[in-house]
Amino acid sequence: MRSSRVEDGRAARARALDAVIDALERNAEKTLEAQKQLELDEKRIKVFATSDLHTDMPKNMQVMEEYVERETAARRARSETNEASVIVVAGDVGTNLECVELTLRLLSKAHDMVCYLPAGNHELWCATTERWCRDNGREYPCDSIGKMLRLIDLCTDIGVCCSPLSVAGVRIVPIYGWYDDLFAPRGEIPAKYSDLERRFDCACSWPSFINPPSEARNSHSPAIGAFMRAVNDRVLDRFQDAALDQNSPIKHVITYSHFIPRSELYRGTYDLVHVMGSCRIDADAKKWKSTVHVFGHSHLNVDRCVDGVRYIQCALGYPHERWFGVNHPKLVFDASLE
């Protein structure tokens, strides 16, 4: 009986992984069509980065609306000088799907292309107890992996990229991931979870191939990160050669994740160290030979070079955190300076 459950779990995991990769392939095809229509390969590219927009919060949505109004005018000016812009959004736009869609549509007015990681922890929160849900005629499991699939398909429908993008000599690649227990600054791993860590992301709901049903709300399972790494491996196999075959030679690679890729980049409270990141994210990013990596999650600004890679976090964060002012998206690449 137990072996049968194990086999069923493996089969369910394989189906979910195939579904994610199929969705990313559809996204890549739609993105390439848009890229050709905009003739982006013929333009000088600027790449901006941000994360943790949390536009479920009205004050944050107001900040984004004001930003988009200003940046839309800047986009018109760029088009007159044969320039185009891409914005990288490293997760945690919000929990509510309608709010995420509105935010991404707004950013698409301000930039020629939006690259988005649809697997921040807040994106994957699930309130429903239903097993299945429908969206635009498609059926999805009502769990965190199903919500990730819904977000990928949403991005495809509205022209937002969440698959590898190669444009005008720049490759921009999402790195999917999750936090793990091995992530610890100062080389130390606390023996026990803090109270904050134990409750962290209990709003997620994981399928039975991740956790048994009685543990569906437990976001500490190593199987979550293993699934995300399997996505990265399949994406690498599927997209790396195609990206190299683009007409524009690849001169720069920018990767982006939601969670923190290296422990020395985290400067926050030690009570949250178990839920901040994973060094495996960095290992997956390095397979693409990136020189810039954008991330989010901690809401703490970072712009630091380590081992030849520039690591950047430029989070909008929560309103009460902005005592220093608003973090606007940061310019991380400018072809006109090459």
C-alpha cells in the first residue's frame, strides 16, 4: 500500500512538473512574438529591477500608479532615441490574482517588456479549501503549485515574460526556488525554528507529492525547493541552446529569483534565517553564467559584488518600512553605456 502511494506521488509530481514546463514554453513563444513585433533586438536596452511590490496594499498601489505615470512619459522619450526598457520584477507583487494582473498591466505601459518571477512566497498563498478551480476556461489544482501555474498562464495571456528572454544581446533568466534550512549567515544553523519561522508561509497549501495532506500548510519541506530546482533543470535543458542561437549574440546575462541566493547577502534578523533563501538558487543561476543577479524577499536593499557577480535587491516593501523614502526600480543595465 505504501509503495503504491509513493508511486502515485511520483506520478503526480511528474505531471505537475510537465505542466509547469509546458506553461513556460507557451510563455516563451508568446514573448518571442511580442519581442519581434516591438523590434527589440534592434534597440539599445535598459534593464530596471524591483521586487516585493505588495500592491495588495493601497499605499503601494498608489506608489506604482505614480511611478507608471512618470515612466510612461520616459518610455515615449526612449522610443524616439531607439531605446527600449525591460523591468525585472523579482516576485511578491501580491497575493490576489486580480491585483497581480493589474500591477503587471500597469508596468507594461511603462516598459517595453516585463520579466516577472511568479513564485514569490506571497504569490503562492492559497485561501481556498476547494480541490480544483477554473480560470479562463482552464482547470487548476487549488494549491500553491496550481496557483503558480495560473500565474504563468496569466503572464502569457497579458504579454509578461516569466521564461528565459534573450533580447539585444542580453539574456534575462528567472531562477525558481524556495528557502531551506542550510541557508545561514555566519555559517551557523540554529537548532530550532523561531516562533516567526514556524508560522512562516502557513498560508501556502502544498500538494500531496510535497507534503502529506495533514501537513499541507507546512512550507518548510525540502520537497518544495527540490521541485523548484527540477523546474530550473528542465528550463536549462529546454531554453539554453535556443537562447544561444538567437541572432543577437549574448554579451550579458541577468538572472533573477525571489529568495536570497547567498547567505552573506542577508542582513536581517537571525530569527528568520531559515526562511530567507537557499544557496542552491545561486548554483542554478551560475549555470547560466550570469554577471548580475536580482532578488527580493528580505525588503533590505543590496548592491554588492561577490565572486564576480553583482547581486541587487531593490524592494518597494511595506509602507511602514519606507522611513527613508520610496525605492523606485533600479537601473541595472544600460546598453548605451557599453
